[in-house]
Amino acid sequence: MSGAVALRVDGLHKSFGGVEVLRGVDLEVDDHEVVCMIGASGSGKSTLLRCLNLLEPIDAGRIVIDGDDITSAGTDQNAVRRKIGIVFQSFNLFPHKTVLRNITLAPTKVLRLSRADADERAHGLLARFDLDDKADDYPDRLSGGQQQRVAIVRALAMQPDILLLDEITSALDPVLVAEVLDAIRELAEQGMTMLIATHEMGFARDVASRVAFLHGGTIVEEGEPNRMFSDPAEPETRRFLDRIIAAGRM
Amino acid sequence: MSAPREISFPKRTPGLDPPAQGNRGSRILAPLRAEGARGVAIAIVSTVVVFAVVTIAVVSSSGWPLIRQSFFDGAVFAEAFPKIVDKFWRNVFIFTVAEVLVLIVALLIAVIRSLPGPVFFPLRLLAAAYTDLFRAVPTILVIALLGFGAPALAIRGVPSSDVFWAIVALTFVYSAYVAEVYRAGIASIHPSQVASARALGLSRQQGLRSVVLPQAIRRVIPPLLNDFIGLQKDSALVVFLGYQEALRTAQIIQSENFDFTPYVALALVYVVITIPQARFVDWLIARDQRKRQAEATL
């Protein structure tokens, strides 16, 4: 492990109704680290990410970002969200705005950038992700892969300290998955701090500094990707990976 | 990074795009297109026959001359029509001002009703009470209460004009209906849109203004225009206050001539302004459906 701690989660608990989805999650992500969370659907990956972004209130525990406890009373939620970007499985672009205006909305409204500065930032990012010719299109004109890359650019335009990715390829046709994963790979190479929930085991093995296996609302095991995938210590991890291999996903 | 694979993607499903001409979104004519030329020929012949039979039956009936004299008198029509149209501009003024006010007041009420949190409970309660009350009370009663009642109070600074109170009454009543239309539109926007806006750091109000409302309003334009057609017709209720608008004018000419043709003339004016709006609403709905089908096939 290197560098300062970007994100620390201590004993996070979260219930919906009577169902406890997260039962004490402990996790650390260092600056420039890419942590991939794997686990079955319903294991709590998405809930954890939504809690980190304060989209869901937590029941117990602490979330510390850059040394600030964001779960303490009186935290400016909007200020926290400026530092943590999130990209969703279903893209959630704004259908009534062009690609460019999707990206510049938050920088102009939240960061109070001028229209010209926001446009410049957006065009720069679009060019990096091979989307510069799509700036004036509406989202419904784009393929799923393009939409998801726009969603990534939209999150990056806020220049977050850490990016959360919630199964961002699960809603895509298999042929479109690669272009999105390539974009994430490039971000990882450039040192973006990321916490990624994914079902793409090959991708996790490639890109992750660490892999965490979430099961039954806690992190059962975490470690360096090659060891996690080839020699998992916990029986639950082994069982999960066996099922993934049997399903032909790895 | 390897260059992202270029995936070709259909811009639009061609079959779902409207043809350049001929399709104006008419529901009545749509089945005919499927039938082809023979179907169209049959439709024309049967239409002509049916209308001819009905016309002959009506015109040759023993009561027809009397009906024609009382409702379709050419001379009375020629006298009444320009006068009625002239006064109809007063109705146009009333409903146009009311429509603009309704758009604003109703949006305010809808936004108040969708405010979250216990702090806003009293405001939500008030907004709900407002929509319940003004949808419950007949429009003509509201016009009577405000049109006769408010000026009777003779409060200084409050206008006593018929037109003013007619506009206020119509605004009150129709804001209640349109607020519900807006509210349905706001509720129809998927929560993921709000989550997405909040996740980018936008405040609740910023998300509402930039993300939710623009989409919601676009979605409710057809039902909203429907309510406006109702409002335009209800501008005739102002006659109850004795205000000299189109219906009052028709009444006067009717009583002078003992002839109902002026009413028919006014009915014609309403038909002429309403039908284009109704077709426009149909067209909007049809366009919306095409768009959704196109999205579904993507």
C-alpha cells in the first residue's frame, strides 16, 4: 500500500426495512489505488457505493474521505458529492440535454465555472474518450457504450478525488463492454482513485490494485488480485469463484 | 489504451419515422391506409351514401322548416356572427390571461406538494387542500362567489371589475387541475434522474429546476392543453356576472330576434378555435408514442 488514505469505511451498517444489507463493512482505499469489489448480486456492493456517496443514509459506522468524517452531523452533503463521483449501471444521463450540457451542468451550477471554462473542460474530456464528435447529440442518439462513457466523462468533469463505479458494464451488450472497460483502464493508468463494483472478473484481475469480496453484507476477504483469483483463502470466496467459472464468466 | 471499437448504430429506426407527407397523425383515417385503394373507395362510397340518407331524412322531415328558421337563419347569422366574434375577443383576453397565470400558480402548487420532509408538512397540507377544494366546487359557483362576493366587500385597493374576478376565479379552479397534471409529470420522472443530479453535487432545488421540471413539463403538455381547452370554454361562464362577452352578445341578439341562430354562431366560433388545438394535442401524443417506440426498439 502506498500513499495517503483516500477513503476509509469503519463498521458500516445499513438496513432497508427489516433487512440488514450491510453488516459492518470495513474498507480502505488509498490515493491512486483501484479497488474492485466482487460478489453475488444482492451482496451489498451497490448499497455500499450509494452510502459512500451519501445517496443512502447509513445506520451506523463511519465514512472518512481525505481525513474528514462525512457521516458526522452538519456535513455539507453537496460538498462531499463534489469530491466523490459515481457512475451508475443504467447511465442515467439527462435525456433532455445534449452530451455537452449533460457534462457542463454540474460544473456550471455547482463549481460555478463560466460556460466557456466548463465547455473547454468538457471538450477536453470528450476528446480523451473519443467522443468529441458527439458533443451536440442527445443521449438517445448514442449507443449504450457511448452513453456510459459520457456518464464517466460527466463524473470526471467535477474533478472528483475518488470515482465510484457501480457495475457500469452490466446493462451493456457484450460487444460494447470493451470500449467502456478500456476507458476505465486508461483512467487507472493515469492514477485515478477508484472503487469499482463489477462482475467482470478478467477486468478486475487486470486493473485492480486490490480485490475485495463482499458476501452477506461484509467484506469476507480482500487481497492482491492474482492471489484472490487463484488461491482464495475463504471457502465463501472459493465457492463464489467456482460458480463464476462454471458460468463461463472467467 | 486501445482505441475503442467503432460500433455502427442505427440513428433512427427508419420505419418509425413519419412519412414526409400524408401522415398527420389522424386516428380516424389511420385504419384506411392499411386497407389500400379498394378500402378507400369503399369508405368514400359508404360515407356519401350514409350522409345523403341522413341529410334527406332530416331535410324532408315535417319539422325541418321550423328548425331551420330557429337555428340556421342565414340573415340572423349574417347579422350576429361579426358582433359575436367582436365580443369573443373579450373571452380570448380572459382565457389567455388566465392560462398564463394557471401555468405559474399550478407549477408552484405542484412543486410545494412534492417537497419532502416533515418541515414542509403544513405547506403540503395547504396545497393539497387547495387542489381538493377547487376541484370540488363547481366553476360557476366560484365565479359567482368571487364575481359578486369580492366586489361586495368593497375593500379599498381591490378591483371590482367583472373581468378581474372572472380571471381570478378561472385561475383558481384551473390551477387546481393543472397542478395535478404537473404533479403526475414530476412523479413520472424516474428517481434515478434525481439520484444522478444529486450525485453530481447539485442541490435538491437545482436538480428540480435543471433536471426534473424540464422533463416533467415536456411530458405533460398534451394533458395540460386539454385542460386549457376546458378553460377556454368555461370563459363563457363569465356571462353569469352580466359581463358583455360573446355569449351575452349572442343572448341579446337571440332575444331581439326570437331566434337561436346566434347561439349556433357562437358554438361555431368555439368549434373553430378548439378543433385545431385538439388535433395539435393528438399530434403531440402521436409524436410522443413514435418516439417511445423508437426508444424501445433501440
